[in-house]
Amino acid sequence: MEKEITGTLENWYVDIIFDKFIINGDIYKDNKNRWPDGTFIHTSSVISPSKEECKEGIAITTKHSTYLLGKKHSGRKSYVD
């Protein structure tokens, strides 16, 4: 069963925190109404997919949310580049 998309992350990039990875970016269409559109957030640890598989247009899953990855940040190098 597919999880419902919680929101879309734009201008995103991957960051490593200890032995896990997170996504930083601007949230849009947060269906949990936690943040207004355009707010910069970081996710909790990403469960799936792997950091190498993160790319525009796919969904990533954390413990409590599923985000669609929109446009990647063009000026910042991610740990997967």
C-alpha cells in the first residue's frame, strides 16, 4: 500500500547526520499543516530509498511522513553528488 504524500520538498539536498541521512529543503503543500509553504525544514532520518536513489520526482519515507522530492537545490552539493 502506498503512503499518502505529506508534502513536497523543493530546493532540497541530502545531508549526513552521524550514520544516517536527512533531506533539507523548502516544504510546500504540507497536508499536516505544520508549516506554511516555503518554510525551510529538515526531515527526520530517511528510511527509504537509499541516499544514492534520491532524485527529483521520487517519494522519500521517514518515520512519520512521506515527501515528494521536487526540484533539487542547484547551488549546493549534496552528499550523493
